[in-house]
Amino acid sequence: MCDTARYFTVTGHHLEGTPINIEPRQGELEDMYAEFFGKTAEEPKQGKGQSTKKNPGYGSKLSDDELIDKIRKSKNGNKFAELMRGDIEYLKHQCGYPSASEADLALVMSLAFWTAKDAEQMDRIFRRSGLMRPKWDEYRGDRTYGEMTIATAIAGIQEVWGGAKKKRSAKQESRTSAPEKTGLPAIQINNRQLRNTTAEAIAALVGANDPPEIFMRLGQLCQIKTDEDGHPSIEFLKETGIKYRLTQAADFIRQDKEVTSVSPPKVLAQNILAAPDLPFPPQRGIVEVPVLRPDGSILADPGYDQATKLYYRPLPGTAPDPIISSSPDQQDAVNSVNLFYTSCCRTSPS
């Protein structure tokens, strides 16, 4: 039992010993519901052909004639006028409605928007249209075809007309905040080729990668991560990692009637990861103590080293600038030995 529309999968295999026909059993269903969940207040029954009972909604606050006139003067007024005229053949061949049922739903969906989901007013206006026919009041189980069509339209409408200004759903309100001025490059994600959006996003990542935090290793994007003990490791970036980096490098917007701040789309992160050649520095490995470069110089500055393609992260607890001299004396040698033994004690219990 569901209080709103749901999908059910039916195998088609008949269970032996059960009826082969599907019959309306609303009364029995309500009795079972009352037995397990408590009896609910009964609603008055409607006779055949009566107007659909009012559905909770905003209400348009306009008379039927005023509302019809308002809709006819709107941007989609011509479409509404054709649906109200109800010429089935014209609607089928010129407006793309395969049958009268599709035209019925299209008109009722429009009325759901304009009446702010007022089921009574929707029913009254539909009855004035050329689409009105006996089928509207024919029962399908415990409800008429018209009641079912109106209920479908009300469930499918998320935004309603509220006078001079549309009333938006909470979901729409949450994503229509105006972009903040952050100084980051703004990248529009809609109504554009993905290749152009990708190129701008990569350029933003490269521009923000100073000093380098994103690297290439084994043909894949990676970054330096630090564990709970302060030791670094190389982590290959996935979609979530790319999306995080994109949020730090650029602002992403949708450009419709108004500019809206949005999150970087998943497909953009996927496209960046799929790019065959990306302009990020290569990563050979991580060192936690100073090392000699091939030319004999010493890698002693923390961070990425262009010459060796290594990333130097000093051991936790050591001085960021080790005592190293290009012309070492006896004291420098003593200091180096002390640093060596200090490092060994940190990395080995023995």
C-alpha cells in the first residue's frame, strides 16, 4: 500500500490456486489498513460525474474566466488555446500528441501550474474544453479517468504560478543562489561543448597549482596526502579528488535567465581524468630527509624540486631548514651526524 505513485515489477507468472482476474478491492484494502494502522476519518463519497474534490494547493485566486484569459495571453497561450479547442486530429498531426489521452494530460498539466494545483478549478476549466468527452467521468476502479488525470498532473508539477512571480520548489531555491565574488575564474557549464569547459577547467587547475600540489605519476594525476602521524604518501586522484580541486580553482555557474552557482559536474571530472596529456609536473617520489641531486647539490628546501622531480617533506619534528653548508667544517660534520642518528631513532625502534 502506497500513498503516492510507485512502481511495481510483475513477472506474469500465475500463482496456482489464486484468481486469474484483477478486481477492484479498495474496500477490503481500507479494512486491512484500518486493522493494522487504525481507522482514518472517512471522506465523503462522490457520485459519478461530480467535480473532483479539492486537492490541497495554493489556489490561483482568480475566477475561471480571468485565469483562462491570463493563460491565453501568456508565452504559451497559443498551445493552451489549441488544447482548449480540442481538435484531436490537429493536435495529433500538428502538435505532436499521439492520442487524446496525451492531449488531456498536457492541458491538465498546464492547468495544474496556472491554478496552483487547485483540482476543482482544473476540473471546471477542462470541462469547458473541446477535449471534454464522456470518458472523463468514466470510472477506473474507485476513481474516474478525470480524477486520475488530475492527480497525475498535480503529482508531476513542482513549480506553480503564484501571481506576478512563480513559486519555486525548495530544491530549486537551494540551487539558485547568486555567485559570490571570489576572484577565481568563472566557468559556465551549460549550453557549451564539454571540450571547451574541460579546457577552461584544466587551465584553472594549472593556474592554481603554484606551488605544485597536483602531479603526474605513471600517466595519472596524483597529490600528496599526509597520514595521522604526519608522514606523506602519494595518492592517485579520482573523481571526488578532482571535484575538490576544481572547487578550489574556479567558480562554476549556470547561465540561464539568471546566473546560478553550481558544483563542478561529475562528467567534467571524468573528462579531465580521461585526457591523454595533462600539463602537470611529474612526480618521482617523496623524501623526508635532504638528499643529493645528480649534480652534487643538496635538495634541502621543502616542497617540490623541479630538478629531481622529488617532493621533500621533512620528517615530523625536525627543523624545516636542516643545518647544511656548501663549505662544511668540523662542526657541520658533527651536526650532520647528530641529525642522522636523530632520524634513525625516529624511524627504527632499535
